[in-house]
Amino acid sequence: MGKAGASASRFVKRSTKAAPALRSETADKILDLAERLIQTRGCSAFSYQDIADALKIRKASIHYHFESKTDLVTAVVNRYTEKFDAALKIIARDETATSMSMLEHYVEPYTAFAATPDRVCLCGALSGEMLALPPELRERVARFFKSHQQWLTQILKRGAARGEFKLAETPAKTARLVFGALQGALLVQRTTGDSSQLKDVISAMKAQLRG
């Protein structure tokens, strides 16, 4: 998965309890490649043939694990969101951490994707094709966005209560600003090739929160 995959994995592996191995190695490889293709090309721009060619397997092998493309993309999104959710819960439980350090952990996957030439957040990539997605996928992407804004709201509220943050707006509105800025910065960087895009957004975000 490259540098971004490795850094993002560090973010999602903060739990000491290993997840049970429910899928075969082939299924995991299919999921890994599908995730990367969605992040770089988009959901509609790759096919089972692309995966079969890259992994040197037959398309029938992919259909064996994931009967339809919707099934495959749903599995990719579920795995992605579950890893994030688990990591966010662990971060939020650390009462010894500063609120800013919690946010710094949160942005690690964004900075990892920004270190690549073309990868963005999986759900951010899917949101650009929202109207073309089946209802079950739309719901999952929307749930990802909402859960992340809710998590950010709690961290911002925590930081304000502890005197660590100075918020110009409510925690909920600030959370929307932070989340939208991070997602948007990845898309702008991929479009312009400006590697400082996300770095500048994070720097400005921290400065505003510190007041």
C-alpha cells in the first residue's frame, strides 16, 4: 500500500487486540487494491478486469469473494470505516493526552495520503460520485462523514473546556470547518500538485484553535 498505507495503518492499529482473520489472503488483496483504485481513480473508473490483471487472477476469483462490484465497494468502505472508528475511540479514551495531540493523531492519515501523488480519503473520493452510488453505499459514506464530524465536535468541546482551544464558533460548527478543510485540501492538492496545500491548512487550523 506504500507510504500512505503504512502511515494510515499506524493510525488504525493503536489497539493491542488483533482483529480476527475472517477473509482469505486473496480477498484481502482484492480489498487493498480496490481501496487504492477508488482513492486514485474513483469508483466508476475501475473494473474487475483491472483487479484481475493487477493481481494476476481470474475475474471468477473476484466474483467468488465479492459477487458484484457493489458488494466489493461496500466491503471496502466497511473495512475502512471500521478501522477509523476503532482508532478514534482509542484516541478519545486517552485522558492523559492533550486535545491538540488527539487532533494531530486524527490528521495522520490525511498527511499520509498527501505524501502520495494521487490518493485521497476513500469516502472523500466516493462523495464525488455520490449520485451514481447505490443507496446502501451513499448511506455508508454519509455515516462516515457524520461520525467524523461528531468525533471532532467532542474533541473540540473537550479542548475548549480545558482551556486548550479558543473557538470562534460552536464545537459542532468548528468540527465541520476542520473536516471540510482537511477533505478539501487533499482534493485541491491532487488537482494542483501543490504539496504544501494540506500542510498549510493544518498549520492554519492549529493556529486558529490556539487563538
